[in-house]
Amino acid sequence: MPCPSKYQTGSQRNQDSRKNAIGEKAELKIPPGTRAGTKFRLRDLGLALKERRGDQIVEIDIKVPENMTDEEKRMFNEMAEKAGARG
């Protein structure tokens, strides 16, 4: 199940609350530095299989805004350059 998030999510500690596959509320803590495509397992929050609930796999999909101002682009590029220097 994809979990679309804003680009800030990957750079900050974030907690996201969504409904799982069967409509129940599920909490997911997204650690700083999480990249798009990262998968998290939510144990026992998936569909029921016989007498046991399955796990739900959540894939992070980070969305970057399409229409940024020149100042936002400059700041975004500056952050990217600094992150590249660290890692």
C-alpha cells in the first residue's frame, strides 16, 4: 500500500496516521532520512487469514511540489547540496 508523503517527511521525524487495508487507524513513525521506496511492516494490521491477522506493508512515496517559487527552489537545492556533502 503506497503512503504518499510531502518531501519534508523524509527530512524530519514524522508520525503519520492513516487507515490500514481494512479501514482501521494505523500509526506509522517515519524516521528522518527516509527515502522514497522504503518499506515498513505493520505487524498484525493487514487482512485476516484464518485465525491470524497478516502484516501490512507500507511503501513510502515522497512527493516533491511541482510549482515552487524561485526562493523555494533555491532553498531546496541548498538543502540537497548540504545533504550530498554529508552522505
